[in-house]
Amino acid sequence: MASWQDAVLASPPKPESSGLHFVGTETCAGCHEAAGTAWAPSQHAHAMDHATDATVLGDFDDASFDYFGTTSRFFKKDGKFFVETDGRDGKLGTFEVKYTFGLDPLQQYLVAFPDGRIQALPLAWDSRPKAEGGQRWFHLYPDEHIDHADQLHWTKLEQNWNFMCAECHSTGVKKNYDSNTDRFATSWKEISVGCEACHGKGSGHVAWAKGEGDRDDPKKGLVALFDERDGVSWHQDPETGLPVRSKPPKPLRVEVETCGRCHALRSQISEDWEPGQPLSDTHLANLISEGAFQADGQMEGEVFNYGSFKQSKMFAAGVTCSDCHEPHSGHLRAKGEAVCLQCHSADLATKSHTHHSQVVASERPDCISCHMPAHTFMVIDERHDHSFRIPRPDLSVELGTSNACNDCHQDKSPAWAATAIEEWFGPERKGFQTYGAAFHHLWEGKPGAADELAAVARDGTLPGFVRGSALAALPPPLTEKTFQAAQAALSDPDPIVRLGALESLSTLPPDQAWPVVSPLLDDPVRSVRMRAGELLAGAPLDALSRRQKDALKRAQEAFVAAQNLNADRPESRGRLADFYVRQGRLDEAEQEYEAALRLNPAYGTAAVNLADLYRRQGQDEKGAEVLRKAIEAAPEEGAIYHALGLTLVRLKQQEEALEALKKAAELAPDRPRFAYVYAVGLNSMGRKQEAMTVLEESLERHPHDRETLMMLLNFASETGQMDKALVYAERLAEIDPDNQELQTLIQALKARSR
């Protein structure tokens, strides 16, 4: 075998303008042989590859698969791999498979198009052994008919590799999207996840190894050191019996932020990532929100591990990724629950702790099944929740969240499981994650949820990821309590908390936001300063100093650059358009909204906002045309009908307007505002009883909606139904207990009832 010196000198890479450049995994493995050997068979090494006989696992021997009447065929020709399946027009076409994606438990396949787009096929190969149900083709959406018109079809935006997948499956990716031609020229330095995907560009370290530069450099020429475990041990606390780290963890966990780059549900705002920086400098992690997470922070959707782990007691105690996972092979450092017993007492694996002595050993729950319950994604890919929480069936009773006990005991109720837990461990079930009720009450629309979230945000014992989520979720309008919580969080050391605080202040007018938000224009973390610049888009420039103008300009340039990086996405084009509207750059805003709709004609948000732009310009006819066209592309989106209804009201087309408002309320029953406006329309046309019926039905779904209650209160008062009026007034008082006018009205209604 050649020496490491030979490997380094064999083919010196071409320097790049940054000063550092990629050297390739082969160069790294020339010195770090053990790491290279562990990496070679790993999921990272095969995250993406060219489709060859050596890499393709699926059956391309004229195999076929039927999906809702469409029969796809997999075959080889001239040494290449092909699939015959439905294309953009819904008709069968033949497509060459250029790349493979992943190894276990499934392998996906990618098709390249002439415009540079690379699309992921929905037909995947189950690579598990046949005895486990594998060695078969399957569809990633087996229970839904995803045809060529659906936004999830493999030829459309949501299955686009260039945006959705590339950064995490290859090394040194540059998207290279040209918005003028709507083409990609995406490139990579290494097709799979190599050494430098995590360690950063390696030329500095190679130079150090060759004796060049500063030999005393403590970082050895590396971009960042992964040394968080060096000199660290864990010992048992004699009082609690729990593991304690010998050194306090660093505020910035290089490993967690680096792994989170791909093992997080997040969006990219810059391609300038390098290890050692907060993830928030180049990416935006999705926070706790309905649909992605459960109210108590458990994973609901495909959120991966970053957000879950940062909620955990393990993270708070200083555990990092490689405490459990060997980073080069990707394997656990020990098998099964033995990985937990590296630090935790073996007493926790006994029957006295699990209380399942009657179960045979092979079926007895262990640390992982109880504290890392698994969810299955992509049909067969089982993933464990990394929030490391104790099972809380009592929260399942209260909040409707899932719990590990009922994952197994599906024939029993959460109340049954909660009783068993209380009998075993006593009535105190606080646990580490204590914020579920606040998010649940928000999503249920209950009064007082904003104050609960503000209390979560102010609680310094809670994880920053949670406090940032609570701030971002604060509903408008801001109250004194919620504003104070947001203002205090703007100086929090965690950038996720600062981002959450900015999100909660997003409804403030620029002149009111300036004194609070402007200090963050110089924030050290890119996502924070660019969000501050976005919120201050309409700031009065004449009143600012030169230094303030420069800071605002830099932050806003970062925001615009982030949207331009993702100019292939309608959401980014629409967000940039919104920004231009607030700056008064209406022509540019119109162009961006139109670009968003060209990318996705079904993107209703852009259609609604473009129609509103035309409203400002007195061009409601053009707005109505935009909305009608959007309805053709997205006939089930209530928000577009709602906007069309309002537009038609202004155009004096009352009957058609009312039909559009009715359709909006029917399609989006989760939006009480739509029902309210439809009821206003009915009432204006003398159909008060119908209006009351619509409101009463909406109130059943949204019992704490202020507008609905207020209108029903007025209707009940007008029609002499004082008992009903009293009920509505008392419900309003629950929402706004300090409203003295309401209290006076309640007393008057009570007197009239008597």
C-alpha cells in the first residue's frame, strides 16, 4: 500500500479562490486508514452513486410494478438502467436511471433531465432480506393515487434532487440554478458523503501534514476540531444514580450542529457552510409546529433528529452524537440497549425498572423501545425519536399525544397505561419536557395559550429549541406579556431563541419594530440578521444614521441572497416579492409573484398576494383573473376562493362573490375567518339566519374564535336571544378577562335574563 505521503502528493487538487479547497476522501483515507475503512461500506459512502452493476440493488431484469393502473417496467439496455413509467404528461415514457440513492432499508433511483433537473422516482427497491419482506419494488405513496397532476408526482418540484436532496447526499454541492433560463448546472466535489462533507475543506490539514504552514496550529489546519469527547468521562451521581459529564458541555456543540446540517428538517439559506458554526448561520431548522411535531415535541412528521435531540435531557447533559454513534461507520457504539449502558446503570435494564417481568426476554421492552419510540417513514424506514423522553400516557389522555406504552399495548387505552405507570413510579410524572400543554392549547385555540407560550419562552431551564419554538408560535396581537417575553429573548445566547423572538415581532409596523429589532442587524449569525433586515423592510431610511443604513443594507442583502439561492422555489420568489412590496418596489414584486406562479401555478399564496398587489393599484380585474387561473391549478385551496370572493365584492359582483366565499369556508373549515366573512356576506344580503347557522357550525370547530363569538353575540342581541347572548359574552370574557366593557355587558345580560 502506498504511504500517506504518496497519496497526498499523487494528484494535487486545483486551488480555489477561497484559499481552502477540497482534496477528496481518497486523500484523507491515505493517512486515516481506519476511518476510511469504516466509512467505505457505510450509508454515507453510498448516499449517492452512479448507476452501475456494482451499485444498483433493484431488479432491472424486465421487472414490473403496478400502481393504480400504471404498470412500470424496469430493464437494462446497453449496460444502462431504464424505467418505463408515467412522465410529466401522464403518458408512459422511458427514462434512464443515472444515479442510486442509499442502501438500507431501501434504495431510490434518480433520473436526469436535459434542463439539469434530477428527479427522484417514487418507485423504490426494498433492500431488506426477502424473509423480512424485502427484495421487491414498492411505491413511496402506496395508499394515495399520485398522478402527473399531483404536486407530489416524481416529475415536479417536491421530488427535485437539486433542491430537496443534493446537499445532504453529496459533498461540496453548488446548486447553480439560473433563474433566467430556469435551468440547473448543479455540481459536486464528491458524489457521496465523504470526509469533507463533515470536516470541511481539507487542503489546510493536508498542508499541515506535509509540514507546511504553522506546525503548532492547535487545529492542525482543519476548519474545526471534533474534540468534544476528548478527556471527557461519565460517572454516576451518588444521589440520583444518573450519569454526569466530567466537564460541562460547550455552548456550541460542533458535532450536533454539523450532523444537524443533514439530520434536521431544515432549509438552506447559504452555501457557505463550514463545520464549527451554528447551523442557523446557513440553515433554518423547522421548529415545533403542528404537523411536524406533536404538542409535547415528539416527532409527528419526518423531522429527522436535530430538533428532537435538542429538546432532550441528553443534549442538556452534554451528550453528543458520537457518544452513541461511531461517526465513520454510522453504527452504534454498542448493540441495542448496551449503547445506553455505556453511561447508565445496568440496574435500569432490570425487571424492577421495566416492570415487564412476565414478558419473555426476547419481547421485553428495553431502553430504546421505551425512551426512543420508533416511527416508520417511506413505508419501511423505521426511525427512532431522539428526544429521549419518559413514556407519558397521562399526556396522551390530556393532549392526545402518543406514548411508548400504547405503541405496544394498542388494545389498551392511554388511561390504562397512565394508571399502570402511576402504580409503578408514583403520581409525579413531570419529566424533562413540560411544555406540551402550551402548544396543545395554542393549536386548540384555547384562551390563555399565548401567556402559556410566553412563560415557556421565559423559562431558562427549558431547551433553546423549545423556547424559540414557543416564541415563533406566539399568536398576534402581541400583549404586554408576550411582547416582554419576545424583547427579552432578543439577547438570548441561542440563535434559535433570537430567531423565534423576531418571528413573534413580525406583525409590528417597521417604525415600532426598529428600536427593538435593529440591534440584531449586526447579529453574528446570518439567519438572525437577515430576518431582522426582512422585518425592517419598510423602515424610514431618512431617519437613520449612515451606520444604521449600512447595517440594514447588509442584513437585507443577506436576505435577498438567500431567496436568490432558492430562486427555483416558488416560496422564495413569493417571500422576496413580499419584501419588495414592503419596500414599495411594486414592479419587482409583481415580477417575483409571477415567477413563483410560473414555477408552480398551484402556489396559492403567490396568487393571493399578487391579487392583493393589484388591489392596491386599483386593478381588481387583473386580480380576479390571477385568482381564477390559480383555482384551475389548485381547485381545492380555500384561500384562493376567499381572496376571489373579496375581490368580486369590490367589483360589485355580489352573487358570484358569495359563492366563492362559501366555497372557501367549505374547503377550509380549519380557517374560522373564512366562515366569518362568508357569514358577513350572507347577512349583508339579508340572509341572517343562514349566517347564524354558518357561524354556529364554525364555533363548534373553533369554540374560542373571537370574531365568530362577537358576531354571534351581536346577532343574538339583535334577535332578542339574551340567554344565547350571555353565553357568547361569557366565552369572550374567557378570552379577554380584563375587558371591562365585556364585564359590564355580562352583568346587563344577566339582569335582563332574570
